Amino acid sequence: MTPIQLATLIGNVLTQIDSKLADPQFLSSDPNWQTLFALRKHLDDLQRSLIKANIAERDPSYPGLTKKIADASAEIKAIIKNADQVNRLIKDVSEVAGLVDQVLKLIP
């Protein structure tokens, strides 16, 4: 996965999070809404850093990290519509953010 593909995948995750945050049944007064919003902001900041960065795609860790991010993104897409799984959604978004942090550490 190229850095551009990774940034696009993160953009798709952000769009999915935005759709969950806009759900009228998921109230902004809910602490989980606040947590998810904060994670969304963090992931958006990471995406901006990723776009600015010159990532070492040849680093041996890069393919494995991007595969994990893609897998977590697929999980997010699968659970985003289920209001009962907000805690799992928060966990998965946290995982994506943590993995993107690891990718950014690959900057030479």
C-alpha cells in the first residue's frame, strides 16, 4: 500500500466515523460520542502528518502496519452501523490511530 493509498484509507475511516457521529440516535451528550470525536480529531491530525511526511515505504515494518490498518478499517466499516458496538468502534479507531503513529515513526 502506498502512502497515498494509506491516506485515502484513513480518509475513508474518517468518513465512516463522521457518519456515526452524525447519527441522530448517537447523542453528543453521550461520553462515547465525545471519545469517538476526540479519536476522530486525532486520526485526522495523523492523516495530515502522514501526507506531509516522507515515509520510508521500504522499511520492513511498513507493509505489516498498513495491512493491520486496512484490517481494522474493514472492521470499523462492519460495525459502524451497530449502536450497541460503540465501545468496539472506539477500540478499533484507537487501534488505527496507534498503527498510524507507528507508520509515522518510520520517517527517516
